[in-house]
Amino acid sequence: VARWADARHALRPLGLSPILCEAERRGERGITVEFLMESHACRPFRAYARGLLLGDLSVATIEEGSNRLAQSKALMALEYVLQHSNHGQVKKVLEALEEFAVKVLKPSRQWFKIAAGAKGLVVERALRRAPEGACLEIGTYVGFTAIRCAAGRAPNGRVVSLEVDPEHAVVAQCMALHAGVGRQVEVWTGHSGDVIRSLPERYPGWTPRFAMVFMDQCGSRFWADLELLIREDMLLPGAVILADNVLKPGAPLFLWQLFHGRGRELFSQRQLISLEEFAMPGVEDCMAMAIYNPDGMAMAGADKAPPAEVSALEFEADQVRAKAATSGSVPFEDWSVFAALGGEWPRMVDLRCKGGHLLPQH
């Protein structure tokens, strides 16, 4: 099937990750290398793919004349990191990704979706509060937070990361290998709901239960994925849940369920943290944090239907999210306006500001 699609130029560059990883799992290394050498899709990025398979990122280069690089922030970021850090330098890798956002993308008013700056400090705080155990990240992107979590739980902390975009998954795997945490970070490609359900099969001999969950996927999936983790008994008691971008692009339904739906019984110490978006001066965003309380299961009823206003806000957030996913992205100025309008969401779910944090009303 892969060869048929490739012959018709229907394969995306580096979008072969699931196919090649499955072939690797079956021990068919010769087939994967042969396909990489022949594939039209892999031609500009052949060295990246071979470097990943062979575990040698020193050969990771992009062929001259490839105009696809300019269309992919993830690939641009990978090349920047390889040029500005050495293997095994976790701190330098994270710093290089932050520099890429500030020095390369910010001048052209482009957003780089990583939890850096003030958000990175919140991630570290969540790691310190979480009990011992593995971390789950939903929405890997280029692997920034997965690498930070792995470093924070070194030397043996496991980070399971889910990414729907195969190209981003491959870039993140390269980043983790380059940072020296490749043995700790495991990136799985696919729709979050499907991959979560399949985790027990992917880890024979280990029951996937997580001490921390970082949600950075599509905001409209936050509550559904969190409920799935609860139903599948994949959260440890006291697990820390941290959700990013709940104001920009936003997750109104998730916030409403967390503070007024079943989340009131299932999670304690719920808070909404207001801060400035990384490398986007003047644009506010929020992160939501909560602690899982399994004892609340007995008191938590069925999901409540949200008010019509919340559903309307969810639709608006999806529209902006879809626009942000296009090649033209969303200008900083539009994000600022949208975030200001989105500031009404906490009011609609009855939140108030106190001491720099947005907290639920009592």
C-alpha cells in the first residue's frame, strides 16, 4: 500500500513513521531501508529517516533544493536544534527550541506551540507535585515537554507521548534521541482515543497508569480523553492533570466540566493559571491544573449537558484552531484579540481571579 501511494506522490514527507515502525517491530530492517532509498516522499529527508532508523543523528541533513523545509516549522526546528546543540545536552536542546521560537519565528509573527517560558515553570511544578510513576503527554508536537518531563524524572522515568501527525512524531523521536532521553520517551502515532485504548496491548508486562498527564492536543478532545483515562483506570491516585491552551485557542467545554460537571467530584485543587503566551508578548493564555481523586468516583454522576453558551464558545474555539492549523496560521494581533474575547470564558464558568491565579468560586 505504501509503495502504491508513493508511486502516485500521495505520501507526505516523513509521514511513513507508523509503516516503518511496524516493519522495524517485525524485524524487517532491510525492507525499511530499501524503501527509504527508493521513496519519492523521503527523498529530501532521506538522511533524517536513515539517521532515526540507525540511531545515528550525525547523518541527519536535508538535501539541498528542498522547498518543503520552509513549509514545516517542525523540520525547521529540528535542523536548528541539531546545529545549536550536541547530543545528550537536554538543557541545550530545550534552550535551542526556545531560541528557534524567539529568533526565527517571532520576527515573522509566527506562533511555536511549545510550553516554554512561564509555562515551562508550571510543567516543572506539576512534575514535583505528581506521585512516582510514568508521565503521559497527549500532543507531542516537536517533543519539547516530553523531553522536559523525561529529564525531570531521570534516569528511569518513562514518558509516553501521543501524536496524531506522523511528521511531528518522527521529529519528536529525533529530538528525544538527540537530547539523550530516547530510551525514556516513547512516541506513538495515531488518534488519541485509539492509542489510549491500545496502550495495554503495546506494553505487555506493564499496566499503564500515569502519575501526570499533560494535555496539549486539540482542546475539544481534553475532556473526552481525560474521561477515557479514568474509565480505563489509567490514572494513579493523586495524578496531576495539566492542560495547556485552555484560553487560546481554548477549551470551554473542558473547563465547564472540570469546574461544574463531574470534575468537581473527580478532581481536587482545581485551578486555572493565567500567564503570558511564550514568545507572544501581550497575549494571555491559561493552563488548567487538577489532582485526580479516585474516591470521588462514587459521588460523580453522569456528565451534565453544558449551557448553550458554552457549546457556542467551543464552536468558536474550534474555528480558530482550524485556522491556526493552516499554512497561513493566525497573526499575533488576531491571537491577542481572540484571547481577550476568550477571557469571558472564565466568567461563564464562574471563575474569579485571585493572587495571579484564576480559581473556582466557592
